[in-house]
Amino acid sequence: MAVSISVLVVIVSLHLMAFVLAIGAERRRSTAKVVPDQYDEYDYCVYASDASTAYGLSAFGLLLISQTVVSGVTKCLCFGKGLVRGSSKTIAIFFFIFSWISFLGAEACLLAGSAKNAYHTKYRGIYHVTDLSCETLRKGVFAGGAALTFLSMVASIVYYAVHCKADTGGWEKHQNEELGMTSSGFTGNQGQNAGQFEKL
């Protein structure tokens, strides 16, 4: 099976968009500060924009679509015609596993980060009495998702390219053509031998 440029473009584009969104989510994490109410009786948390939640979920969806495309084209390594034995098959299996590990890790970071970033502390504390703590997403969760997204992109590209090289579809077709030529040649020889017997 030949490598399709359009498939590679789709894989790279979706991964890069997910990577950029994950970086954006890391930079736009929600921040919070404790402020008193208008009567100075209670403290409560005021949160900034929740843009990183939208970014994280968008990156999650794009990465999921890209992995689905790779799995669909390669038939998830399990439902195709098989791979030719050799180093290409070993490399394809290694990067297949590595791509899934990095994909699942990235999705976990993106989903957990989005959920945590969307959580806001709801309770209030008595002004200057209660030490109120505002829950926020700690630094590095979306950055970890971005790094794993990039690794997933590299692994997916290598896996797809090596899978195409090791795919047995073309090899089986070539073998069938050779078998067909051999059979036709054998039938022709039989016909000539029969003609010689008839002349005798």
C-alpha cells in the first residue's frame, strides 16, 4: 500500500491544531483571587476567563479525530491482511503501541485539565477570619498534554509510513499474478502435449 499524502496532511494538521490549542490552554489557565463582598462580611473567589477549558476540549476532540483516521486507514493493525515479516513489521508494531500510549496520555491530560480548570470554588469565608483557598488548575497539565500530542503525531506518522511499506496487499497481488501466469503456462504445456499424442 502506497503512502497517501492526503492522509499524512490530515494527520499532521489535526495534531498540530491540537498541539497549538493545548499550548493556548496552558497559557490561558484560570486564575483566581479572594475578594470581599460589598459589605465586607464574607470573602469569595473571583475567577478569570475559562478559555483554557474550551481550548483543552477542542484539542481533545481534534486529537481523537486524528487517531481515528490513523486507525481507520491502517485498520488498527488488527483487521488488515497482515504485514510482511521483517524489521518493518517490528517497527510498525512498536510505533503502533507508542502512538496509542502517547495518545491516551495526551487525552487524559487534556480532559483532566479541562475539567479541573472549569471547577470553581463556590463556598465563602468570613471576612478576615476564614482563610479561603481558591481551587485552580496547577501549572503543567496542559503543557504535558501538548508534549504528548506532539509525540503522538510523530509516532502516528512513522507508524503509518512503515505500515504502508510492510502491508502485504501489494505482495499478495503480485503473488497471485505469478500463480496465475504459472497456471496458464502449465495449461498451455498440457495442451501441446495432448496435441503431440493425437498426432502419434
